[in-house]
Amino acid sequence: PWVMANMVMSVDGAYAVHGRSGGLGSPGDRAVFHRLRGSADAILVAAGTARAERYRRPQLDDAAVRRRRADGLADHPRLVIVSATLHLPDDLPLLQGPGEPPLVLHPGTSDTRGVPDGVQLRAAGAAELDLPGALAGVRRDGVDLLLCEGGPSLLGQLHREGLLDELFVTFSPKLVGGSSVGLLGAGTAVTREMSLHRLLEEDGSLFATYRRAAG
């Protein structure tokens, strides 16, 4: 699928305040968040982010549902979770509620015992997750547009594997410091050229869109 990511960070590169990204947001950032969700077939998120941010099954407003129906899409995007350990506490909001059960992508050697009801498991790879293979399987499910919402480790893996096509990043006019810095996590450095596609400003926040450079 076409893989786009949506992230927010402070001007000094922090992606979270006290473990969550909400402290960096703005009305404009939330508008981008909801509009991108409204265009995606599925939303990709790491299990750690789903736990920290208390993810729910995506539910869009009536206007977004009408736009999706006009475009021939399902009413709501499906949640797709990447998990190495299958640590999914049974109090996670995403385990129940309206919408399709989340799809959980995991390594083939993961211990699936104890995984709570409310998700669909799919193995890809052996001791480590085969992320390209997993996304190819998601594409076979009919997902053309996949939106990644983090966290940084997953975004960094997508980058290193050459799977990231488009990045939406909001630069919040705040200084934060701390250790939650770096949108791509702490993995091996890999340089890939990106092209600036769009740049907007509202109330001091910058909204940038970068796409994979041609060639």
C-alpha cells in the first residue's frame, strides 16, 4: 500500500510530553489528524503507542463517513497493530466497541497464549516481524492507503525498510527537551531523500508534507 505517516513534534524534536503526544497538539494538528484518518483504508500503530495512547477502534464523524462512501471506502478505517511481544492488556479500549476487530501483526515465533479476545492475529516472519511481507498481506486485504501514527520505533523501521512514501509532520511551537526525541527512534541511521510537497502555517504551528523523492 501507499504508506503515509502523521506525527507531531516540538521544534527541538520531542515527540511526546510525559509519554504522550497530546501536549504538542493544536486545533490545526487535530484537523489534519482527523482528515488523514478519514482518507485511509487502515491505520497502522505500534502496540506500545496503542497502550500509551489508549487507542480505540477508529470511528469517524458523519461527514467523513459520507465522503468515504462517495469514494467507495468502508465507513471506518481498520486498526492494524504491530507487536513483537503480543503484550495486549485486557483493559485496552480497542478490544471492544463498534468496528472491525484490529489486525495484530506479529513475528511467527511470538507466544499467542493469553492474547485477549477482540483482535485478529497474523504472523509474518519468524523470530522478527517481516514488515514488508506483513504490509504486502495488508495490501492483499484491499488496503491501498495505510496511515501510520507511530510510534517512532515503528516509523523508523518503515523508513529503514524503504516503506515510507509520505510524511505529514506538525512542528509545534514549543520547546520540550527530555528523552522522547527523534521521530525515527534510535535505530541505525539510513539516509533517504524526501521532497517537500506542502507547507502551511497556523498560529505558529507548521504543517509540512514530505514525499519520497523521485528515483
